[in-house]
Amino acid sequence: MKNDIMNNLEQEEALRLIATYLGDDATAEERAELEAWIKDSPSNWDYFMKVKNIWHTLDKSIDPEDISTVDALDVVMKQISRKSTVIRLWKYFQTAAAILIIPLVLGGLFWERSNHTEKEKESGIYKEVFTSNGTRLAFNLEDGTKVWLNAGSSLKYPEKFTGNQRSVLLKGEAYFEVKSDKSKPFTVYTQSIAVRATGTKFNVRAFLDQNQTEVSLLSGKVAVSKTGQADNTVISNLKPSQHLNYDITTQQSGIVEGDMYKYIAWRDGKLLFRNDPLSDVLNRIGEFHNIHFQCTDRKLLEYRYHITFQNESLGEILEILKASSPMDFKIMKRNVGLTDGSVPSQEILIFSKRK
């Protein structure tokens, strides 16, 4: 399948092969066919991983009827054969197939997991919501606070807020529109900072593998302090249209002012760069597409871009970057890892164009 855009027949056959593989029903020939198909193009790999993530993250103890789906699910499923020999897999795919086929708007590939440590049992049940690479999710907390969770992120929160505070734990990036309640401050905890608010709109970016943590405030006020500090050392009290950069390693911070939409455009499926270095561009692209970039020329990372991406494929994005800068790239061969179930990142080499 040389064409990255699968037609209905190709998609149906691919899903059948993936389903038989995930259900441990695939023959040696089917496994070989699936491996060859996955290696044929990056989009085939992405499609396989989305199906695999859905299968492994769906709780088999949950009745599929209790899982929310988008309205278009029935239309999608009518296009898919119900005569597959893996009916038990279709039962679960029926609740999530629209995520694979219909463009993502506010839904996403995610699951909720209840955690029951002794400490948590004292205060109630906690849930944890995850988003895989290439997806994002919008949902409401029990208090009416709206949350948008970006790709490759997770948010842990109580099923019901109790006491005199509302606390959540973030890994990755999320945008919050906090329901106002001055008697119960809302706090977002990350590995390095705590963002405290009563009612406001702000974005927090705190990926575990990055030294930079960022907070962007659109309206209201937030107090940003260091996590784990006995004296709750305040880093900054942000005002609207202020963006905070906090370096975890040096514990230094800086504030810039301006249009905050640049930092929350990901909610609308956009990647906005405004005089940003290539290093930042690659970080954002890598997070969303599960890509690991290697750059052989450090000076390239300082090259600045003023560009907006929306709905472009990874290949199209790379070609645009190449055409508008002195960089070139090479997509390295990826070991699919079907045997051990590993999920390796795609490696892409970045280097200077030959003169």
C-alpha cells in the first residue's frame, strides 16, 4: 500500500489483520503480511499503534455500552464488515473505531483508570486520564472545570473534590478553564511547580523529559510556586497575557508578555510558531507524532520560524521546514517491535543541506 491515505477496502483489511494479531489469532502468514504492511509507510505504523492503544487501554470489564462514542460511530461501523472471525474484538472496537477513522476534534484516544492507594482511599477514588501521541482530549471535572489534555499527557484527579481545595496532578500539557470558587482554590501540581487559581484560564506545559516548565495565563490570576518546597516558595504571580518559563535544572524563571494563543493553539489542532527556534519546533512536533529528532548541526537548532501547521502530515511538515530553511532530514528505519510489543519512537536525523 504505497499510498499513505488508505481507501475503505485497504482500511478494512488492515483492521482485520490487526484485530487477529491483537487477539492472538493471527497465522504466521497473516503476521508476516501485517509486518510488511506496517513497514510500508509511516501512516500505516501510526494506524497500527492507534488500534493497538485502543485495544490495550480499553478495560475489558467495562460494558462497551457504557463507553461514550461520537455520533458518527454508527455510520463508520456500517462500512466495516461484521463477519470477521474475531467478533470478540469488534465488540470493543465498536466503541472506539470512530477515533481511528473520523478526524479528531475534541475527543481522543484515552482511558480512565481508578487508583486505590491507602492514602487515596482516605480521600476517595482517583481517576487518571491519558492521551496517546497524535490525540487530544476535552472533558469536564466534577466541579465544572473544563480541561483540554494535549498529546502524550496524563491528568490525575479525584472523582469528587472534597475539603477546602481542588488539586490535580499533571504530566504533559493541559489547558484549564477553572470554575470559580474562591473558597476552594484549584491547584495543578507538576514535577516541578504548583499553579494555584480560583477561577481563571491558563495553560500548563510540564513534560517529564524536559527541563522547561511553562505556564501561560489568558485571564484571571495564578500563583506559581515550587513543588515540594516546605516554604511554598513563590516563583511568580502571573497576570493576564503573561507566559512563564521555569528552568527545572537552574530554578531560574522568566516572563514574556504577548498574544497567548500561540501557546494554546494546540487545542484547535494547530502548531503555531512565532520567531521560535528550530529546537522548539522539533520538540513540539516530536511530542505530537512520537518522534525523536537527532540534529548533527547545533547551529541549525537556532534557526527561527514563523509558521503555522494544521492538518499537515508529518511528511508534509518536514518538507515545509526543509524548503524554508537550510535543514534537511532523513527518516531512519524503525524496528516495528511486534514480537515484544514495544513502542519505539520514530528516529529522524536533522542535518544541514549540502551546498
